[in-house]
Amino acid sequence: MVHDLRTTVSPVYLDLLNRLLKFLPTSLSPAALTALSETFASLFKYILVPSVDPSLLEQSWECIRCILPKCIPDIQRVMAEVWGSLLRRLRQSTREKAVTSMASDIKGIEDTCAWALVFACKVFA
């Protein structure tokens, strides 16, 4: 079933990601934020982790990177945890590329990037 969902969602993944990201700068209830973060986590787990296209990961980060400065710190932290969780799941070579991409432009989201790395490493320990 997951494979079927992946083949259905993959072609529209970036459009879906951008539509979901538009919710982040808005006022969200705790329940809505939880549901949205779980949706991001599932998308990343089933689309990005098994993807063989490294540019998809970079494009995803760029989409997230553009929206984060518009979000309040609590929302940024939630997304940092989701991204950190993704970093943990990636293969080492892909993880290195993801971290390099993330570190290439952190202006305005320094705390978010730091928290993503802390969260990714915290679970490894």
C-alpha cells in the first residue's frame, strides 16, 4: 500500500509540499500543527528517504527554507524536529548532502537549523 501511495504522490510531491507549507505561517491550533507535522514526517519518510533523486531533497529544503522565516519560533522548532527526524533516516551520503545544503544558507533561521541538527543527533545517542 505504501508503494502505491508513493507512486501516486511522487509526481505531485513538490506541489503538495508547497501547499502544505503555506499553512505554517498562519495561526494553527495545537491539534492542527500536530497533524501537519505528522503529515510532513510521513511525506518525508515515504517520498524523500527512499528517493533516488538527490535534487528532490535539495528542492524540499529550499521550499522549507523559504517559508521558515515567516513562521513564529514555535512553528520553526516543530519543523526543525521534523527535518531532524528526516536527517536521521537518510543514508549517510545523502545525509551529508542534506546537512551541507541546510548549512549553505542559514540567515534568519540559525536557531531552526541548529535545533534540527540537535534533534537528529539527540536520537542517535
